[in-house]
Amino acid sequence: MNYLITGGAGFIGSSLATYLAHEGHSVTVVDDLSMGKKENIESKNIQFIKADVRDSSKLKSILKNQQFDYIFLFAAIASVADSIERPIETHNINFESILQILELVRQTQDKLKRVLFASSAAVYGNEPTLPKKEESVIRPLTPYAVDKFAAEKYTLLYANLYNVPTSAVRFFNVYGLRQNPASVYSGVLSIISKQFIKILNNEKAGFNIYGDGEQTRDFVFINDVINALLLVAESNESKGEVYNVGAGKYTPLNEIVKAFEEVAGVKLPINYMQARDGDIKDSYADITKLSRLGYVPKYTIYEGIKEYFAGLLSHY
Ligand code: NAD
């Protein structure tokens, strides 16, 4: 099969690209390397094109010259904090480029099986009802969340209005190797893991927790996410539909630290700080809809952290 992945040098995109290439598929990655890394995608089955997804003439030439079976739209300013700093750039990348690509796909792709757009649990905002179902109240509170929701809606419109086979997923907190721990906007698990690496290297380490550490998130391991992406992309009933992608469980931050301590065999000094205004206390996904496609998350938080940390140790 022939795959196109935008943002394919980033965390989730490169994990998927590497998996697909390993399975013998052809993968084209488009990424401007603003956050992603070229070394994430070194495989003979991956063609890398360094390009900005806002460059419509470049995207047009890629889509005119190749017929793809599957297209994954992951390129984005993936940090909420960054979107607050740069709302217009976020809108151009996270929304306008998606609409542009959908339109190009409509014009050029004849044998396409699916376009899949990466949305986010951020669209639910701070409405407190849990767990989050796909039809729960949507309350986007940041430029990132507004653009994700709008792009997700357009993606699904293209199925309903123009018969372009599309789906969308709302990722909860994905973790795993290749998440860039150097980024200040990186997910909390990659920031915590970096501190454990420091301790093992006899460097000074510590971690600030805002609040009592009992705030929860739905952390889902990258291998389960890849499985979910393929199930959604390959299913017939998922056309024109959006799916939560999580583990369907909530884990307090304190428990994450404990799991790392157990796996690494060392203690992490924690500073408990005053809770930040506006932080969402709890979040987790109802994954009933995704389960109907055959999804069963295989990794407990402990197993995921164990595999993640082992990968990090061999990497450093
Ligand atoms: P990431 O930052 O690792 O990957 C995004 C990639 O997009 C990077 O490689 C970056 O270089 C590329 N990119 C950014 N702007 C670009 C542009 N203008 N042109 C071309 N490439 C560009 O993020 P990720 O964690 O892999 O996330 C993948 C997708 O999933 C994103 O759309 C993100 O918003 C969404 N998402 C991720 C999570 C998570 O937990 N990681 C949660 C919710 C949603």
C-alpha cells in the first residue's frame, strides 16, 4: 500500500511511518522539521520530503504525481501553549492547510481508501462530565482546540458532501519513544522521563507538580495508538466518523511518577506547587465507539512506561 503522512517526522507520525515501512509498505513523509527529526524516519521504504504543509503548490505536485491508499494528516503546531503564543500561524497550519489538502485530495486521488485527521481531546475543554464520549459537550478553550475542532468537522464534511473517504481521531495523552523530550511543550511523561535519565546520569533533577498530583489524564501508549489508527483507517463503518483514542482509564500524575520510580529503581524529588488556574483536573476517554472496531488497549500504564523507559535507556 502507498501511504502519505504529513508531520511524519514527529512523534506519532514517525512511529506510524516506521511501523508501516517495516511491514513493507511505501510511505511518503512530508514535514518541515520544525519539531520533527529526520533521524526518526530512516528506512528505505520511507521517502522524505521536507516541505511546509502551507505550501499548496508543493502539496499539489505531490498529490498530482502519486496515488495514495491512505493519507494521515498529523502536521500541526501540536502544543496548546504555542497556539496561544501564535494564534494566526496555528490557524494557518492547523486549520487552513487541512482544508487545502482535503480539497486537493478531492481533485486528485481516485483510489484513496482513507484520509485520517488527528484531532485532540482538547476539543472537550473543561466541561466536567466524564468519561468523554464523542458526542459529549465540545468546549474548545484555546486556538489549538478551536482549530482542531474546525478541521475535524471539515474532514468529516468531505465524506458527507463529496464522498471523500475520511475519518478523524481525538487523541488523549499519547506517550512513547520519539516524543521529543527536548521540547518544552512535550507531554508530561517525556518531561518526567528526562528527569529520571538525569538522575541515572548523576545530574541534578526534580519535577514540579502543580496541585496535589491527583489530577488525572488518559495516557495511551504509542503501540496501542498505532493499532487504533490502523483499525479506524481500514474499517468501513468509520467513514465520516470521529473516534476517541485513549486507554479508557484515568491515571493520577502521582501514579505516573511512582511507576517511573519502580521501573528506574530511583526516587524523583517532587516539588508540589500551587495548582494553576484553568488547569483541567481530570480527563479520560470513553472508548466504546473505538472498541466496536475491535480496539483493545494492550498496555497498562506500568507496562507502557516500562517499555518506553527501556527504549529511552538504550537510546541514550
Ligand atoms: P509532533 O510535534 O511530534 O509532530 C508534529 C509534526 O508536524 C512535527 O514533526 C513538525 O515538524 C510537523 N510540522 C509542524 N508544522 C508543520 C508545517 N507547517 N509543515 C510541515 N510539517 C509541520 O506532535 P505529535 O505528538 O506527533 O502529534 C501528531 C498530531 O497529533 C498533531 O496534529 C497533534 O496536534 C495531534 N495530537 C497529539 C497528541 C499527543 O498526545 N501527542 C494529543 C492530541 C493530538
